Amino acid sequence: MATIPDTAGRVPEGEGEGSAKPGANLLAGPRGVGLNAGRNFCQGPRNADLRTPPGPEGSNGSLLLICRGHPGFPFPGMSYQVIARKYRPQRFAEVVGQEHVTRTLANAIDQNRIAHAYLFCGPRGTGKTTIARIFAKALNCTGGPKADFDVADPRCVEIAEGRSLDVLEIDGASNNGVEQVRELRETCRFAPASSRFKIYIIDEVHMLTAAAFNALLKTLEEPPAHVKFMFATTDPEKVLPTILSRCQRFDLRRIPAALIVQHLTTIAQQEGVTVDDAALHAIARGADGGMRDAESALDQLISFCGREINETDVLSMFGLAARAQILALADALLAGLPERVLAELDALARNGKDLGRLLSDLLNHFRNLLIWQVTRGDRRLIEASRPKRRRWRARPVCFPPMPSPGSWRCWPRPSRAGATPSRRRSRSRSPCCAPSRCVTQSVWTRC
């Protein structure tokens, strides 16, 4: 039988070799059999308030009676940490693309204007939960609150590893009922164990039921002085207006592709991986403004390609169209060559490309082209790589002029039963009252 040591590394008295008490959590058996290490494994003493804190760089969010984990205990095969967790920001200055949020929170700490409830909204992978954890570190650090806290501070390390009794991260999707909110209301009255504030981070708060939101209203409006609430959601429209009015709301933006490429370049250098510029832009294009998606894609590509990653590997893995293929298809559309357009589409479909994603990339390309022409090359309003901008400077693209409304003819309408051929021809040649019906993107086509 294997006996689990306590937090100091000592074996509890009477629980050594050959002695097993009823109900004791002991591990026995060969390596790799699982042993139900998820929920029934207890490495240390139970929490004082019978709540499980979030795991290291993750959220279990359970308010059930589960044993508290010991993050220092070695698990076989669990030494690798994915890139999204390994390079997760630990300070406000490390957050990418959300300066409007981090600066506001840092100024609130410096001016001692800390509210009791915050709501972080935005798409997935933009840093909502990460900013909430960093804010919790700034509030509960030694000598805090202070924005420029020391990452090596013991209290900050506890929060980062999920060992802090005063920072509770709750999953709103699995704890969305009135009973869980009632339990939260009863426990938030108690003072923090060792920190200045008791902080509740509720992820996916929009998953709470209407009854749960209503049960939280009074506590959220007038919480104890030592309690802070931080909510994160991807769908703020589902949050009740009475909850929104009691919180300071921060809307996180999609991260620009240039910042994602810059951040991935830094990660690749630290990981000793060679990634060409075209591959980085393809990863950023597929991430759609989410840094976590980009980091996960890079992690998967390293496992797939090894230490050298090029654009072909990225396109083949994620079903994206190459930049040259998008440009060729756009040129064919602008030139009004339907045979060439169909040939390009057929080649992309045969290679297994995502046509829905292709349409989105085409729309984004035409949008950049229009803004480039209107603003005469203002780089601040578009997201385009340097090779693409150089191509536009060398060979400007001009959209065909829109014909006069009188020269337009509608597409032939479906014939109705009983209509004569001459009548159908006369209808099909009538002037078009809405030329936009005959326009596909920026290509003007005569019927």
C-alpha cells in the first residue's frame, strides 16, 4: 500500500506500511491504472470551509466536499505543461492587447478606488480569467493592494498554484443553482484566512439561472468590506441587467494579428522552435483574435512538425487557404474571370480547405483593400502582413466602377405557371431597382 505524506512530507502516525484505516485515501496498484486520482484522491487536509480552490492555472470551480490537492506531489506523466498555461501572463504588463483594461485596474489600485464587483466580457481566449487572477494577486499580495506586486511573493504563488484559501474560483456552468449561491452567501460573511480580501472569481457567469442571479443581488449590492466579486463571461447579453448595474464592466477586445505574431515569435524563441513569418501569420489568422487558440495551435504544430514549422504545415493541419491562393482568387474576382474563379475554388475544395473560412478570409481581404485605397495606405486601420502591403504599393488594385442604374438588368426570375414566354422575357429585361442584387462582392457583372 502507498501512503500519502502530509504537506510537511511526514507520514501520518498509524498510517504506515501495513496499516490502513477505513475510509483512508490510499493508492495501491501498478503504475498507469488510474486509481481514480481525479475526485477521490486526497493529498492533504480538507479545506476549512469545505470548498475546493481552483487547480493550478485551471478552474475546477466546485463547491462540493472534495479533498484539497497538494500541487507539489509528483504525478507520473504529468510533468509537461502546455504552452497556453506555461506562458500565461502573471502581471498586468504581460497581458497582450488589453491595455485599456489593465491600465484602468492599475490606476484604480493606485488611487484606492477598488470596487466590490467587476465583470470581464469578451471572446474566448482574450484574457478574462487571466486578468481576474492577476487582479486578485494585486489585491491580496503582501503589503497590497499594489499593481506592481512581486510574482515570487508567497501569497501570489498560492493564487497562481490554486492553493489560496481566500481566492475561490467557481465554474458558473456547473454551479448555477440557487443552492450554490445560498452557500456562497453564507460563507462570504467570514473573514479571510490570511489575506486582506476574500475574492470570488465566477467564470461563465452567464450560465447562472435567473433564480440564482436574483439570490445574489443583495449580496452583490452590499457585500462585506472584505469580499470582492469578479465575473467572466463570453455572453454578457445573458446576464441580468440588475447584475450588470452592480458591476464595473470591462469589454475585452479581440487581439490584433500583429500582436499575436509578435507574442508567438517570443514563445518560439524561448522554446527553440523555428517558425517562418508566413506560418505565424497563418496561425494568427486562424486564431481569430484569441491568444489561447494561437498558443494551442503552436503547441500542436510543434508536436506535428518538430523544431521547424512552415506555412504549408499550418495550412494542411487547420484547413486554411494559403495567402497566395486568396490573392489569386481575389484577382480573378476583380478581373471578372469566372472560369479562373471556379478553377481556384475547385482546387481549394479538392485540397480539403474550409470554404466557410475561405469566404471570411476573402471578405477580410476585400475590406483591407477598400480601406487601403480610401485611406491611401494607412496601416493603422487594416490588419495585413508586410508582404501584402508591399504588393499593394507595387501594384495598386482598382475596383471596377459601378455602372449606372439604368444599364442594369435583373437576373431572370423563376417562371410562374401560366406565364407566356414573351411576358417572361419582358420581365427579365426590366431595369433593376436594386443593383445590389446583381452584385457579388466588388465584381460588377452584366446579366
